[in-house]
Amino acid sequence: MNTQTSAEEAQQEIAEEFAYFGDWTERYQYLIDLGKQLPPFPEEHKSEDYRVLGCQSMVWLVPSGDAQCMHFEATSDSAIVSGLIALVLRVYSDRPARDIVDTEPTFIGTIGLAKHLSPTRSNGLASMLAKLKGYAAQALA
């Protein structure tokens, strides 16, 4: 549970970590390393029900919990996208649904991701965030 840091604090930490790396080659390597640390993803969840559409690579996102605390598991067949997932989960998983809906992903701009992702990856990231926020909005409904 991310009770020790708020979503805003998590975004600040991400910004600080990425600031250590001088160039985007190192930042991409860091993203790939983060993706490798994602917990194992159950094969049975790699279904169309959980697939995030709008991503160039295959991405699956599984919600659990309730409005008080929502947990997400996700994975991708792409190393860089898995790293993006690791960042998104750090900011949004294990939080109240209201916080998830209200938190803007400022870290994407802060660390310069917006400028360094291909349009298809940017669209995929936007799709993943929209789906995650959609699950949170459903929990609040």
C-alpha cells in the first residue's frame, strides 16, 4: 500500500529520479529496468476484457479493490511500455478512487516523457490513464 506517499509525492519522487539521468538513452534504460521489476502478471488476465485499446503494444490493466482503495495490476509485451506502467502504477495504484480521478499525471510533462515518446506510445499512455481513471470513476458511481 502506498500510504506512506501521496500521489503528488510519488510524482515528485519520479521527477527527482529522472533528473539524475543526463540523457534520454539513460532514462529509457531506467524505464526498461523499472518495467522488469513489475510483479508477475497472471496469464489468465491477458484477455480482451482487460486489454487497453489504443496502445500499439499489447497492454493489460486489471483493477481490484473498491472506492476506498483501488489496486491495479498491469503488464505489456513492450519493455519501455512496461516501464511506463511501473510509473503509472506508482502514482495511481493503492489509492482511493477519488484521488485517482482527481490526480493529473503531471510527471509525464515534468520528466519530459511527452516530448520523447512516439505518438503511438503517447496515445497508448493516454489510453491506459483514461482506462484506469474510468475504473476509478465506476468505483465512485
